[in-house]
Amino acid sequence: MRICPDCRTVYSGRDADVCVRDGAALVDARAFAETEADPLLGMTIAGRYHIVDRVGIGGMGTVYRAEQYGLHRHVALKILKRELVWDRDTVTRFHREAKAMSLLTHPNTVRVFDFGETDDGLLYLAMELLEGELLTTRLDRDGALPSHEAVWLAQQILRSLAEAHSKGIIHRDLKPDNIYLARIEGHAAPVVKVLDFGIAKVIEGDRKIDQLETQAGTVFGTPRYMSPEQAQGKPLDARSDLYSVGVLLYQILTGRPPFTDEDAVVVMAKHIRERPARPSLAAPPDRFIVPSLERALLKSIEKDQAKRFQSAEEFEANLAGCMKDVQAAERLETRGKRRRVLLAFSLAAAVVLTVGGISAGAYSLLRSTGKNRPRHAPVLIGEIQTAPADIDGPSGAPVPHSVLVTSEPTGAEVWRDGERLGVTPLPIEIEEGARAQLELRKVGSDAVQAEITGDEETRLVYLPDPAPTAHGPNRAKRHHGPVRVQQPPSAATSSPTSTAGQQQTSDTRPDPYERFE
């Protein structure tokens, strides 16, 4: 149902976009009714803020677009709910915290220009007006984000927190709804703006959190992002905010928070007692999380405060180191995708040329893909470490090299020495001349052993069908070209290995948390 905002004619269908009477654009009737019912629209607050429009409604108040008289600038005016400021102690605390927030000037923190109380008891904050979208909107639209973007967002949040913590301000309610991705002139990418510093402390004060009150929404803080100490009502310090950043980073990387449930009390209990799934296992199959980033994330959400990062600066510096690994992995993945395209083109060319009796030319073309490529940087299998791409290793020393391990079909788990490295296609770092034994596992296929060496660019492994037919040739044998293919073991020699591999996949797969005991 829609309505004309001028003549108030109601339209039950959605066939028309403008009113037939005066040509005005139709608007949603429910949204219009809510707007009409807001008594603050059109009013002037504190004699200097004329409310023009309503921007949004949150748990602690309503945000309006307002014009500030004298300066002729538009601001975001936040009016706190009357029911939240029920005594003079809360009002006093609001003025104290708002004054502290107005001193925060970091570019990643929303600026507070003014604050105060109206004659009829409304508490307000005048802040910079932003254009863009909430992190919530971005995650709802895109799901899990690439690792480099996730790290970039977390770093900006931590830089904002570093200034706030240095001035004794704890956020207490970090969540996607309080992270704004602002479009700012002169910046090619959105700029993170952290919202609502200190407001939760203003309303909540220092009283102990009751879990049932939290579930009912009367105590502030969001269970999905609460630190264990906040969920227990214990005193908080800056490390509680760092835990919440870790939870945010987990969600950005995997597409979901570490703990979810319809019952807020259950979620809080999980934060207190349970360990989340490792991000590399919780992430979508096409998302590779480098080990250094996973370690940093898991450290940030340790239950024990003493085991976490001790400051926003320390956390941010650690992520800066992870960014080098992330970029190296993404370069390898991009190079691997280009190589797979070349390989597919070469195989097609080989078929055409073979029919024409010129198979040697196709073989030469296939052999040229990925060969004679300069080899630089990273180092250990299962770990991504980098050096500048234009620096060779020491004279006479083994040169670190990347081998792209892929499979047919793709999406197979790659294991080495009982540790899951990721899923195919997966770049593996190995020193030139070295060898490494891998095992590829995929539901519906037997586990396959594969050996990679430091002198190859790509290793393609064919996974056997669950029940191969006697008359059908093995798919691996139909492959032509110099790319090495790991053949399934023969029937005479492979049964123990295949059976053991399959049993390990279903019954004895290593507990991913055994290293953390």
C-alpha cells in the first residue's frame, strides 16, 4: 500500500508510481505513517537544530538529519529515548561521557560537535552527518568479505579504539550496526567510522548485568559480540573491546558470528565457555584464511583476558603483519586462476591440433604455461611468508617456491602431517628441490596421496569416483601433457592406504582444537 504525501490519496496496488491527482511520487504508507507520527519532525532542538528528516531508529534513540542555525550545516542529531534517562545520575553521567566523546578526533571515529539537554528533558548529541552504509548492510548484501578487506576494516576500527582507550573511554557495544562505511570526498575506498562511543556506559552505568534483563533488551550490549567478562557482568577494560573486534573480524571473514542462537542467554553462555570453530573451517569453501591471520583472530577472542592482545595498537600491528601474508596468498591465487585459464586453453588447442596431425605444437604450447617464471618469496608449507618480489634468495640457498595444488573435482581438503591446510585450489609454499607428501580428501572419494616438489608450478590430482566401472577408463589416464598427475594406487597396492585414508576421514580426523588444549 502506498500513499501520496501531498493529497494523502491511498493506493492499494503498486501499478502507479505517481499520484493521478497531483503527480507527486508515492511513498510507502507504513513508513509515511511512522514519519507523520514523529512529533520531533520539523521542530527546533536547543534553539539551534532544526530537524529536517529522520535517518534511523536504534536501541538507544533516534537519529535525525538536522540543520544547525548560524553555521548552515547539516548534522546527525541523536535524541536518546526518554525511558533510558530515568534519573538525574544518568543525566549527569551523559554529560560527563559526552564531553569525553567530544574530545575524540581520530578520522575513524564519528565526530561529536555538541551535546546537551533540552528544557523538556531530551538528551541529544550533534554529530557529523555521514553518507554511506552500515557494515550490517554490507555483510547482509555480500556475506563473507575477502581477507584483505576484512583486515583493512579491522585495522581502522582498532585505530579508532586506540585513541578512545588512551583517554579512558571503552566502547562496550561494538557490532556491525555501530560501524559505518562512509563515502568521503578524496577517498577512493569507504572510510570506517565507529559510532556510539560510551553511550552504553552512560545508560548502563556500573551495575551488574542481569542475563534476563539483557535478553529483554533493557541492558545495553549485544550478546553476539559481548566479551566473556561483559556477559558475566564483570568490570571491563580495553581488552573487552578487543574481543568484540575479534568477533567482528570472525564474522567479516566467515559470513557469520562465532556463536548464534535465538536465545541471548545461550549466546552469552557460549562466549563464556565454548571455543568457536576455527575460521578456516567456518569460512566458505572459496575463502582461504592464511594461518597467521587465523592465529591473530583466535588470540583476540581468548576467554582469558591475559591471553588476548593487550592493546589496540598491539592488535593492529599484528594485523599489519598478517596483511603481507594475505596479499601474498591472494597474488598466488590470482596467478593460479590465470594459469588454469591458460591450461584449459592449451588443452583445447591440443585437441584441435592433434586432429590436424600437429600434436607437437600443442605439446609445446602446454609446456610453456607456467614455465621459466621467476620464483620469489614465501617459504614453509602451510604458512605464507613473504619477501619483496624482486629480491632473489641468498646465493646458493634453496629458493622458496609456490606450487598450486588443484584437484578434479575441486574443493578437496588438503592435509599434511595431520594438519588441514585448506581446500583446492590451494597455493602451497615449498623450497626449490624439496618434496612434500600431501593427502587430498573429499566426501564421496577415497583419499589420495600426492607428492609435490619444488620444481613444479602446478599439481593436478584426480580423485577417484566412489565406484569406478570396470569398462570405463580412469579419468586421470585421459589427461595429456607434461603437467604431473597423481594416479590412484593400483588395486594390488592401494587397498590398505585407501581404506586407512577413508577411515581417518570419517572416524579419526584430528580434533581441530587439540593444539589449544
